[in-house]
Amino acid sequence: MLPREITIDIENRTLSDFACKSADSKGRDVYEAPCDTRTDFQRDRDRIIHCNAFRRLKHKTQVFLIPKSDHYRTRLTHTLEVAQIARTIARALRLNEDLTEAIALGHDLGHTPFGHDGERTLAALYSGGFKHYQQSVRVVERIERDGKGLNLTKEVKNGILCHTNMTADTLEGVIVKFADKIAYINHDIEDAIRGGVLKQNDLPDFPVKILGSTKSQRITTLVKSIIENSMDRNEIKYDDITKRAHDELREFMFQNVYYAAETNQEKGKACFIVEYLYNYYMKNPLRMPELYRDIAREESTEIAVCDFISCMTDDFAIDSFTELCIPKSWNKTGD
């Protein structure tokens, strides 16, 4: 048997009846011959890790804009933490780890520079609306590989699309939706305390009592609740008390960190940069790289500009704005 066939056999013998097994995948939009060594979900994971959009995540804001310290999360480190939590849950529930990991690693590929503030700015400017989870699917279907796309399986794309508001078609996709919230709530608490936005004793009493006082304790409690309440079931869920504590802590973070003055004081400038670049490239689409000029011709200038800006890192957006708006010094030498 080929290594891929051995993996498929192991999946069929060991995974839960509710797992999405590699052999049952709905496949890709464009047929590809199977790999000898890897299942389709393993190939998808590898394609995501090696793509340009994944590497750009290291220079995209999570919550804190362009932090000076190396220890604040970026969109990349957030993605890795989501993948770790999601795989832990998937393994315990005997679901497909490879599918879960592929979805987790790809879930934020379409995120804008400057985090959700950049996303909200593009959403307000673009007549079709802009959602990072929809853009993440567009990245893997239309933008990567110089416009050819990654040709991922339908299950991975569905999980990426549904990681925020919708319910995925697979339990593996639902796990990533839970893991995303577990990761960002808890690592953002840690970053907020590091940044002086929060103190440990600011956290609300009920979530601390139920979930724990440290990041590790809270993540462990949340993961254990999912495992205990989802084992051998066709659903992913918390127990009621844990869900209440999770929801209260999440609401606390929105009110006291995500919308706090300390974390938003520079974000108006970031939003201005995104708006300026959008308006500039709408008027000057030929100044965009060739891929986005092609998209403008084939689809629309609006779509192409959204594609181009959403693919920018924070640094690239700032550099582009500087190039367009800041005068260069006169450095010609003479008598």
C-alpha cells in the first residue's frame, strides 16, 4: 500500500463516525491525480503553509498596531495558536486532524492590514461589502499562485468561509470556529496586560471563577468542556456554565480592549491610510501589479483594489502611502 492509502485505512479504522475522512472528500474544483504520500487534506495544509499569503501574516496586526515588543501577537502567531487548539480538540474527539489544521492555517489568509479596523474601512468603501473570511477563500481560489489559486478541497474552503459567523459543513470546520475565539480572547488578554491596557484583577469575577485566572487554565477549561460535551456526537458545544463564562469574558474584551482608547488611539491613522490607498488605486488602477490589473479587467476595478489592499501587510501599506504622499528630500549634489 502507498503511504496515502495507509493513512486513509487508519482514518477509516480509527476516526469517529462523525469525522470527515479523506476518502470521503468532495474533491477539488479542478481534478488532480492523488499524491502517493499525502491525503488531499494533508496536501491542502502544505499548500497553505507554503503560500505567499501565509507568510504575509507575520506582518499583519492582530490587535495591537505595529507593536515595538517582539512578544505581541501578530496575525501569524494567532493562526498558529488557533491551529494548536483546534488540533487538540480534533484529536480528542477522533476527528480529522489534517482537515482541522488546514482550515485553521488558512482561516485568516484574507485579512487586511491593520486588523479588523482595516477590514471595517474596506467594508465601508467597497460597494459589495468586505469580509475577511470571504476574502480568505478568494485568496486561495483566485489570488495565490499568480492568479491560478491553490485548488483546495471543498471541505477546507468551506471551513475557512464559515469560521466566523456561519456553521461549517464538517465538525472539523466547527472546531476551528470555536478554537479561533478561544485563542484570540485569551492571547489578547495576555497582550492587553503586557501593554498596560488591563490588569489581572480587572478581569470579571464569574469567568475567572469558572475558567481560571491564567491563560493556560482558561484554555484548558474551555477545551475540556468542548471535548466532554461533544464526544461521540454530531455537534461541537460547551456546557451551559462554561459557555456563559466564555461569552461574558468575550464581551468584556470587546468593551475594555478591542474598543478601548489605548488600543485605538493610532487606528484612525491606519484607517486613513487604507481609505487613501483605496481611493488612489480606484483612480489609478494601472499603478497596481499585473495580477490586480488583470482582475480589474476581468472582474472590476473595485474588486481588484480590495484584493490588492487586503493582501498588503501593515508595513507595505505604510510604505505605499509614504511613497505616494510624503515628498522625498532633494539630494542632488552640485556647486
